[in-house]
Amino acid sequence: MKKHNFSAGPSILPQEVLLKASHAVMDFNNEGLSLLEISHRSKAFVDVMENARALVLELLGLEGKGYKALFLQGGASTQFLMVAMNLLEKRAGYLNTGTWSKKAIKEAKMLDDIYEVASSESANFNYIPKGYDIPEDYDYFHCTSNNTIFGTQIKEFPNSPIPMVCDMSSDIFSRVLDFSKFDLIYAGAQKNMGPAGTTLVVIKEDILGKVSRKIPSIMDYKLHISNGSMYNTPPVFAVYTSMLTLEWIKSLGGIAAVEKLNEKKANVMYSEIDLNPLFKGFATKEDRSIMNATFTLENENLKETFETMLKEAGISGLNGHRSVGGYRASMYNALPIESVKTLVEVMSELESKA
Ligand SMILES: *Cc1c(COP(=O)(O)O)cnc(C)c1O
């Protein structure tokens, strides 16, 4: 039986995407060869790459606006360094909202000076700082749209006077934003798009070519763009599966339609967290994420009973990250609302038992 999958990442993918992807592993396009055993330079695969790149720009509303989409390797963690390599000349401003922001800052610091425009670290990252200033003479401003571990999410982005770079690993394609406010967006595939192994990078081309350092080939966005995201062998399975997910999003009616479903799921989840006295939400209400809901059980004595009930209900992947503790319900695009309802039923059943 398929479990209710609340895993934070790698995470749930649409059933129809998994089905099509598994077929392609055995027989791609009914051509008698596996997707995994054909040349990445074959027309069949180049079409996949081009379709995936085009779908990204279409879904984000960035077609014809000077953006390019790339599917790279090395995870979002490689982007922490690559962003700085390509954009950092003298100084950059970073918003510190959690573990992933800190890691991005650490990598950029290897190259140059970093200024933290604001941080919520002293409150264990349970909120999103607001009302900070972004210095106009810096190279870029970096933020993390959704803090996967802490369950906070930026609801309103600043009007940045300098290029805005955003790590959207855990909420890409989950809600409508004016994506043209961003000059560079990156996201590891394994949270809301596909299997681990590829990282989406969307870049406004005109921000490139402004640093004086020499950039190693594999780290150079310009080179990846001029090679159509095929500078070296791309992770074919991860790109193909991501393409299937993008097609799935389009078939549902695009990001706006998916966002409505995500809001419904988050409402069901947070209503229970707010109303059930046994549980306590971790993140500040106004900043809480529609993707990752973090909460704790007030009475530790009920832990075993609750976890047995979760197991019996077929609920998987609910353990919180060690830096927060408790539980984390990751409600990515592909998670059906029925899974959230099942979880909420278990939570209210626990209340009636206690
Ligand atoms: C998971 C995650 C990362 C790390 O991604 P990798 O692909 O494992 O390097 C970075 N940022 C955010 C916001 C994440 O959720």
C-alpha cells in the first residue's frame, strides 16, 4: 500500500510521474532502449532537455524576459558557491533565515566579504526578519524563500535595489510570485520537482560577466548557457523526471492551480495544530510555510502512542529535523490532501484518547 509520504526531501512525486519515469527506464519513447542507455546528445534526449528548460520559463512566467533555465549537478549546495563565483566582486548581502542560509553564507565567505542584512538566529529561526535595508552598492542580495528545516517562508519579498538571488529549493513551483523580481533562482530538484541529482538554475542573463575573477568551466553559468545546459553529461534521469513533473503541473493548470491545493492542505494542517491543545506550532504564525509545517507534542509521555498511531495509519517521514525536534509535515505539490486529512485525524484521535 502506498504510504502517506511527508518526507522533507527527497520527497513525494506524483504517481503518474513515477509510472512514466519507470517506463522510460525500461523503454524510452517505445524505441527499444532505456533512457539511461542512450546518448545525451541524441535528438530524443536533447528534446527532453529543451522541453524541460522551456517548461520552467513558461510556468514561472519568464518567457521572453531575458532568462535562461539550466539543469546542473551538485545540488543546491553547489549553488551556494557558484552564485558567489559568478556574481561576487566586492560584497554581497545575505538574509540569514536558517541552516541553508547559513551554509550559503559560509560558502560565499570563501571568496569575499559577506554582510548579513538581518538574521533570526537568536530565536532559533522561528520567524522571518523584516524591515531590513539592502545596501545599494553591493553586488547582490541573497535570500532563502522557504526554510525547509524550520518551517518558515518569506511571504513578501523586498524590492531589492541590487540583483536578488533566491534559494527556492523547497517551494519552487508551489505558489505564484512575480518571478521577474528575481535575477537568479536555484532549487535542488528533490523537494518539489524530481529525484535528487539535478539542480534547477534560472538566471537573468544580463547579470553575468561582471566579475573579474577567472571562473572554472564547470562553475561558469555563461558556459552552461552557451552549451544549452549540456556542457558535460547531464543527469538524464533526474532531468527527464523533472520534465514529467513540470508537465504534470501544467496539466493541472499551472502554479496558480497548484497553489490553491497547497493552501487548502496548509489550512487543514495548521487549523489542527492551532486547535489541538496537545500540539504546538514552531514557526511564528505570519511566517509559517505552506510547504513544511513544524510542530511539537506538548506532552512527551504521549510520544510513543502518537508514533504508533502514525505508523498504523501509514504515515511516513514525519520526524522533525534535529535542530527543531518534534515533527515536520512536508506538504509538497504532489502530496494529496487526503494524506493531510489522515494525519489530522490521527492528531485529533490522540486528543480524544488523552
Ligand atoms: C534541501 C535544501 C538545500 C540543499 O540541497 P542539496 O541539493 O542537498 O544540496 C538547500 N537549500 C534548501 C532551502 C533546501 O531545502
